[in-house]
Amino acid sequence: MNDQRAIQSVLQSKLTEFQLKNTAFSLRAFSKRLEMSPGAVSQILNGKRFVSKRVAQKICDKLLLDPQEKSEIIGLFPEQKKEILNNTALEPNYLQLQSDQFRVISDWYYLAILSLIKIRGFKQNSQWISKRLGISQKEAKEALTRLKRLGLIEKDKNGALKRSSPRYRTSDDTKDLSVQKSHFQSLELAQKSLTVDSVQERDFTSITMAINSRKLDQAKIIIRKFQDELSSLLEDSTPNEVYRLCVQLFPLSKGGK
């Protein structure tokens, strides 16, 4: 029953993680994120409900686990072990690539490191990077290793790190999940900035509108254009800090179509 214990463990771990970030985060909120009833989630956590492979896959996706973490859990199910045996030659490398790509898109500090490299005085050691970005040295070290493995950074003739532009593809399901996780992290970072950074260092604005939803496609084009124009303004030849711009446009009302 290792498969059942693994699911219980990851659910409990993630629930605890969410509650540490938000003490008001309830089992009901957790269940809503999983698209399951609170009763079902409670039974799984207490070992009173069997989880099928299909439900386990859904849980892993809703928790936004990276491909390698998901594979380790799903691989414990008896029917999955047979599939793994038939593809042992390719799976480790494939999963490593998928996991690397997932993390670069989903975890905010990977792209932040790629931008940090452009700053004058950049130091290519995990201690300096962790201090500038407020992450652990372990996270910084793992990120550098992963970025090098994907070919996103390399050393120039003088031994200094620089960005490179390799071409690779991610599967649609992996990309969708990693982008979703990235947006969650962006909201958490913005929430932190609201309480930590001074108004001179940040800008938060919002507007509530009654709109014609048929014009949303046009609105998205304008937002993309604005992002490009702001990037062109701020990204000059002497960058000294790394910033993230987040733009959200979402409905407050439902059922008006």
C-alpha cells in the first residue's frame, strides 16, 4: 500500500505548506483546489478511502507537482509499474528534462536569475544570488545547475556566466501546469511586496469595470503591447534590480453571457 501512503503524505505535506502561508487556509479551501469534497479529502488523509491511479493523477496535477514528483508517486501503483518496465531506457532522462523545464517555468527565481545575470556586479555563486533574491543557497545552487543543464546559461571565454537561447519543447499539459503554478507564485510575491516594500519601490493599482466581454481578445492584445512598451522603457543598459510585472484581468460576476 505504498501508493496510498504516498498520496496521504503529499496531501498532508501540501496542506501544511498552504496553512503555514495562510493560517486561515482550511480543509474546505484545500478540497476546492483539488476539486474534491472535503469529506473525501478527509477520508484519504486518514487512510479510510482508497485512491485509484486516475484520482492520484488528478491530485498530482491539482497540486501542481512537477513531472518527476508525479512519476514517483504514480509509479507506486501496480498497473503503472508494468508501464515503467516497458520504458526503462528512456524514462529517467525524459523525466529529468520534463522536470527541469517545469521548474524553470513554474518557480519564479529561475527567470529572476536569468535577469539577475544582466546586472552589473553579478556574482555567479549561490550565496550572492540567494541574498539578492531572498531564496536559500540550496535553491540558488539547484537553479544554476538546472539552468546549465537546459543550456539556458553558459560560460563565456572569460569564465563569466551569460544567457544563451537553446530551443526545446514542453508538452502542453506540463506547460499548462507550470504556467498555472507560476501565476500562483506571482500573486504570493505581490502579496509579500505589498507588506514589505515601500510605495517608492512598488506600484499597485486596480480598477473595477462593467465591460463588454466580447472585447476581451482586444484587451489582451493591448495588455501585451503595454508589457512590451514598459519592458523597453525599463530595460536599459544599466540595470540594477530585478522586477516582476503582473497584470491580471478577471471576472467578478458570473452568468452574464
